[in-house]
Amino acid sequence: MSGNKPSPQEIFSRFDHLNKALIDASSIIYTDRADFLEILASSIRLFSIKEILSEAGPVSESIKPLNYSETSSSNDQKLISCALDLSLPVISEDKKILMAMKRANRPFFNSLMMLNFLLYRRQIRNQQYIQYHQALKNFARYSDEIWKYGARIKTAIPESYMTALIYVKNQVIKAGGSHG
């Protein structure tokens, strides 16, 4: 695993703060095709610029269009500018968009990480995760490194969730609360 990837705990911290995001056409298509777009849209507020929504085609009423007037050379550049101007995290499969967000030190995710997000937030169960993951595997063009990193994050989810439950229970006990 390359050393510059965030640890599972860093990813979970980003997940904890994720309540809205700007989504790119590539991720609209991926999450729709893998059949978890609507679950994602019910878990966080999804936005996109009108040009990207036109590019993706009629997929979901759950993605709110943003009127963003920036004269850029491409839809991708307009999406990046919008994300930076509005301080929104980005969900995309496009490496150029993701790298621009990384250079700007802004949060970004791909569809595989959003699937981990849904499991982390308990919006889906493990069996659903397996189903959606297999659907992604059938068409997503991730490198082996990305698939392995996604698996590393997924594997850490139950562990971190249980750690959090144990921590909360211990805090309650220390405060003299319930021992059950």
C-alpha cells in the first residue's frame, strides 16, 4: 500500500463529517449502475452542476442541481471550481478531478469509498455491501491498488465500530451510568 493513502481512522473521520457532496457524472453512473445511488442520496445531500447532470443523463431526482456560473474550459474544471468555491467534498471516478482535490487538500471519494461509507454509517448491511461491491466489480475500472485499499477500509469498519461502542460503554461506566 502506498504510504500517502489516509489510514482507515482518517477515512472514518472524513465519513463522520460527510453530510453533503458534489458528485461527478462518472460516480452518478457507477453508483446508479451498481444500484446504490438512491441509498447514498438518502444518506447525504448530493449536488452537481447542471452540465454534469446533463452529461450523466436522467438518473436521479435526488441529486440537486447547482446554478454555478463559472466560465471554465471543461465541465470537469467547472466541477472542481464549484467544489473549491463552495467547500464541498467531491465524489468522482475521474483521476484528474480527484488529484485536483488532493492538491487543494479537500475531501474526495470514489464510488467504492462511498460503498464503504454506507456500511460505516450502517445504511447498508454486510450482505448488501457484498452485492453492491460485486456489481461494481463487474464494470468499475479501478486498479488492483484501489480495490485493495477499499478492502482495507472495509475490513477496518467493524473493528472501528466495535472500538467506538466499547469506548462509549466505558465512558458511561466511568461516569457512573449503566453497567448493562
